[in-house]
Amino acid sequence: MSEKTQAFGAFLLDEAKKWAARTFIMLMVAVFVLLVTPMKDRLERIWNSPDLLAEVLNKLDELSAEVQRATGEDRVIFEVPGQSFVREPVHLGEQITLNMVLRRTKLGTPCTLLNRTAIFTDETGIANAGLTIRPARQVGAADTLIRLMLDVPQQVQTGRVTVYLSLEFDCGGKPVFDQTRPVAFALLEKPS
């Protein structure tokens, strides 16, 4: 073999070694970057974890409040749905008999009912308050049937009328107000 051919072969071998070395270094840098990037992300997540935990706790508090609101546990009393009604027929000038099934919530256990006011709304949309009355008894944690005799204010017009109770409680020296759901009934003219 000639000297030129050997030199050319040595040159190609040197270039192949350089190319292999560059490729090896680039692969090592790529592997290092791939390994370090997830580590950087993990370290960043660890660093930010107290903020993320606080955010999760806030969301849990909000969800807890929403659940309490949905179940009625954020109120002093709970009215069993579908159990409240007014005994009909009711004629102008007569008392109504309001039947309700109520119980105290966990929040309302230490509270004492001070007074109740019946609020009547007729088809004109005007609310009329009945008499404010002190309760004869307190409702406990068990479902309790309450039957109230209420006078309808004279200014309430005949037709569809709703009534609900506005309730004032004393909860550890703090006044708390609550109300029942409106109950509809038909107020008829006096029979002739």
C-alpha cells in the first residue's frame, strides 16, 4: 500500500474517532439533560407543595361548606322536605293550621328559639307579617311534627297565599335568624 493510501486511511480513522467522540458526548449531554429535567420539576413541585396543599385545603373547605348548604346543616333547623302543608280549605277570617316536620341541626343544637313570626305573601307579592309569638316548646334533634294555629293578617287577599316562619334564635348569646320554606295554600272567600 502506498503512503498516500495509508495517510488517507489514517485520516478517515481519525475523523471517525472524532465523530464517534462528538456523538458520544452529545448523547451523554442529552441523557444528563433528560435525567436532570424531571429532577428539576420534582424539586420545583416539592418547593411549591405548601402552596398547593393550602390550595387543596381551601377547596376542601369550600366543598365542605357546599355539602353543608346542600344538606341543610349550615342552618339552625332542618325542615323535612315535602312534609309541610296547610290544612285546607281555608276561608278569609279563619285561622290556618300549618303542619311541619322539623329538627335541629348539629349547628343548632345549642340554640334556643326566642320567637317566631309567620310571614304571609298573597298574589300581589306583598309580604304581611303575622303576630310574633314566643314558642310553647323547643324542637330537638329528632324529627318532630309541629302543628301551629296561625291568624292570617286582614290585609292578605284571597287566592294563592304562601306562609313561612321567620325564626329568631339565641345561640350562645348571639342572635341567629333562620326561616322555614314557604308553604302554599288557597285562601277562599267566606262561605255564604
